[in-house]
Amino acid sequence: MKLDKVSTKVKRSSQPKVTIKTTRYTYSNTFNQIMFGVFGHDKELKHREYIFSIPSNWKVMSVNDAKQLQKQMMKKQQFLKQKSAQ
């Protein structure tokens, strides 16, 4: 998936759900379709937007937050392995 054509939004709501809005290029008339159809760009993706609606009591994590959490968990696992080996 090309990320330059994708955007995301997070908004608060009472129920969790995801909404996907897709915009595509289409030819405005038959003449344009005949003239430019050879390039194969009809119905090509212009933009896709993901809207995540989540309850206010849910935590939103960025990629960096998830990486930091993973590092913390790995350190804790190593600590527990060393402690159990002693």
C-alpha cells in the first residue's frame, strides 16, 4: 500500500468503529476515456482516509510508543530470566 495516498484520523465516540473513505479518479466523459484510457488510470486510487472512532477510555498508541513498550517488556523478561537462573 502506498502511504502517500493514505491518511488517518482518530476521534472519540461511544462505540468503537472504523470508517474508510476512498476517492478514485474517473473519466468525466467518453471522449476522455477513449483518449486517455490506454494509460490505465481509470478508477486509480486518489486518496484513502481511515477514521478510527474509539471510546474515550481507550489508550491511543503511536508506533514509537509501541516500540518503547516492546523494549520495556524485553528488559523485564531478561530480568526475570536472570532472576530465575539465580
